[in-house]
Amino acid sequence: MKLAMMTLLALMAGTAHADVIYVSQNRFVKADRLGVPGVDFLVSADDFGVFSAIVDTPYDPECDCGGVGEQLSDTTSLGMFAGGRGRAEDGRQIYGGEGESVFDVVFEVTSPTPYRLGGYWAIVWPDTFEPQARITLSDEATAATIFESKYVISGGPTASTDEFDVGGVLPAGHYRMFARGQASYASMSAGTGGYRIGIYSFSLTFPGCLADLNVDGQVDFSDYLEFLNYYDRADPRVDFSGDGQVDFVDYLEYLNLYEAGC
């Protein structure tokens, strides 16, 4: 399955954005040949920006097993974009393979920031050794999950997928964007060859229009009602003044934003 990274980047070109400070990153791909010492490969991103890597264990006709890890990702002022997969194959011998792709980035927003998160994951496997796929956005300080979509182990041969498109407002703070596609395969006897794949693809973007609180691309009465819900709860997502509290100053600030539109 081809990754959708270039399509995502093209769709987001020219989008207005908020200031995003990247704090730390751990992006890597790896591939192992299970049961064969020394046949393992790992490639990690050195810094922020584009990371493109594929690792694949060399083909061995006597084993016909191994793993593949693949990722194409980027961290820009527009947001974060990534596609990756882990693939595992098991062949004619009592060996196996493992492939993994991980995107793990911590970032900071210094004021309430609208976001949009869209993408999908998919897994394929022919028996009960199941691959993994997960995409999560969380609050780094509290470890609270803001959004998560992942495969839940079912214990049977199948394929599964999930697509999503969500949005909201992140209060000032530190956040973690995490995605993983992983598969391993090690048969208990020779001659039971097969494969497994765990895939993910997502874009996390920051439209930069504070008045559009429901992040639907327009400013209308539904955004004003959304603001009132946040305001009544003193939710930090509408602390537009950045003084650590939600009060009448923020109400006036939102009215100015609302009137200005996007």
C-alpha cells in the first residue's frame, strides 16, 4: 500500500498556521529477522523536518522471512504529516520477521490553537498473530488522551481499518503526537509462511483561525455557542488573553475575533 504523504502535503499548502514550537522527537523505522542473530536494521531521524527511510532485511531463499519498516514524515510550521508501515513475513523455516514504524513528537503551543487531525490506520494478517496500528494525540503534562484511534486485538484472522477527521482547540501547553505501525511473525513450525502489515497515515494541522472554534472552516453562530460552552466551564481553550484565567476580557476578545472572521 502506498503512503499518502505527498497528497497530504499538497492539500495543506498555503494554509494559515499558528506558531508551533517543536520540543523533542523520536522517529524511526526498524526491521528484524527473528531467530537470525545480527540481521536487524534501525534508522532514526536526526532532527525535525523531513524524515524518509525504508529498511528491509535482505532476502534469504532458505528462510523466506524478514521485516520491512517504512516512514515518510515531516514537521513544519503548518503541522505534522506522516505515513508509515511495519511488515513482517514468515517463510519455510522456524524463523520470522518484524517491521516497525514510529512517529513520536512533542510540541508546544503558546496560546489557544485550533487544530485538525485527519488520517487512517489499517492492519492485515492471515492468522492470530496480529499487527498493531495506533494514532494518538495527548496532553504531555497530564498524559490525558485528546484523541486516539487504534486497533484492538480481536484474536482472529481478518483485516481492519479506521478513518477519522476531528478538530478542536488546544490550550497553551505541551502535547504529544504519536503513531505506530508494527507487525511481527514467527511461526512455530516450518512451512507456514504468511505476512502481516500495520499501517498509519495522518496530518495534524493548525488552521490558525481562533474564531472558528469547531474548526469547520467557517465562522458562524455555532462557533459562538461553542465559545459560550467553553466560557461557562472556564475552559483554558478560550483564555485568549493568556493570563491564566477565563473572564470577561476573554469574552470581549472573542467578540472581536468573531466579528473579524477568518
